[in-house]
Amino acid sequence: MGVTKEGVESSLTSKLNPSHLEVIDTSGGCGASFAIEIVTDQFEGKRLLERHRIVNAALQEEMKHIHALSIKKALTPEQWKQQQEAKKSQLAA
């Protein structure tokens, strides 16, 4: 049985309470491969590897069925805000 995009979103939302979450099924629909962007307060004070471990732990059950998980962004709300402001500045220039 494959994992769904909605299942991944639900697990991450309930366990990490993200302020931003984007989950993309990169497997073509079979649920074996996902790309994730996640922003949560739980990443405060954590290095990138620790943040990835937090995401993997939140998806412990799903990871039994997922072949590939690409965590594109794992940011704190402040880091996310800075990135969004930098994007706006670039677009305005």
C-alpha cells in the first residue's frame, strides 16, 4: 500500500504544527517518493541534520513505505520570513 500526499501532510501537521507545508508526490502517484518544504517553530536552535531527523521521526510509519524523501527546505518561521522578504526584494529590483 502506498502513502498519499494527504497522509504525509496530515502526519507532519499533527506532529510538527508547521506554519508552512508543501508536500509534492514526485512518484507519479504511487506514493513512493515525496519532496517537502516545511516551516515550524520546532526547528528553532536545531541544525539541518537535526531538522531532517525530526521530519523523518514524524513520518516514522510512512517511511516504511516511502522509497525517497527529499526535504527541500526545513526552516524556522524567521528563516522563512527572511527568504520571502529577499524574494520580494529581488522581484522589485
